[in-house]
Amino acid sequence: MTVFVLFALTVLPLIFTPGPDMLFILSQVMGKDAKAGMMATLGVCSGYLVHSILVALGIAAIIVSFPVLFDAIRYLGIAYILYLAFHLFKSVFSNKTLKIEQSTTAHPIRKGFFTALLNPKGMLIYFAILPQFINQSGNTVQQGLILSFIFIGLILLVYCALSLILGKIISNKPLDVQKQKWIDGGSGTLLTVAAVWLTVS
């Protein structure tokens, strides 16, 4: 159970970090309403569902056939987590602001699906971070699916909540820069702690 909790704490900062998924969903809210954002969220979750199945089966095959390759993936994943943490800390001292364009699409679920399916950050989470939390001696397919569903469930909760909140306070102003810096700094700290834990465990 501890592994699943740690995984949730590791990916949660990444979900809160602005990327193609979040920006698309928030653009739907600002262009229309909270319902459009939640519909886009369903599309994003369905896109990651495809990744879930492919990764769960693929990791299982790698562990059975190429255990050395799996270990290499683990260490690359730790390096990637530290890389993300570095850029989050870097953004704390940046003067850039986050701007969200107001745009709508007639098919938010379909657009959200392809946004998640082709999102590089999402792919790296599945292929570089998720394997860190899989025990090679257990049922790797089952573990992979559980971890994937945790990730998708968190995305559903966070993005739907953001859609509802933003839907009530829609404005043309950029997001509060100071609050975003606090989020980035806290996220970078959590990712650093997770990387250290994965290295020594």
C-alpha cells in the first residue's frame, strides 16, 4: 500500500504542473464553461487508458525477457524525475506568466483523447516513472494497471475540480504568478524526495 501512496504523491505534482492536458482543459472552461472542461477531462482520461494497457503489458514482457533493460529504465526514470524537479525549481525564479487561450472545440472528448495520447509528458510518466513502483517478483501486469488507474483517477479528480473552480471565477487575467511559484516549488521538493527514496530503496 505504501508504494501506491508514494506513487500518488509522486505523480500528483506532475498533474498540477501546466502541460498540454491542463492547458487544453482550462481553455475549454474559459472558452465555454465548466462542463466543457469536464468533458475534455474525460477525453484525456480515455487517452491515458490506452497508455495504461500498453505499458502494463509491455513492462511485464520486458521484466520477463530483459531484466537488465528494466533496471536501465528504472534509473532513467529517476534521472527524469530529478530533471523535472530541476525545471520546477527553475520556474520559481522565472518571470514568465502562464497564459491560457480561450478556445472551444465541437468535440472536447475526442480532442482530449488525442491530446493525452500524444502528450510527451504523459508518455514519460508511464514509461519512465511508473516502472519505478513495480515489484519484479509480483504480478507486474496487475501492478501496472493499478498504478495506471491511480494516475487516471487523480487526473479525473484534479482536472474536474479545476474546471469547476475556474468555471466560477473565469477571467481574462493570467493565473496568479505567486501561487504558481509556490506550487512549482512544492512540486519540485516532492519529486526530489521521491527520486531519493527510489534511489536508496
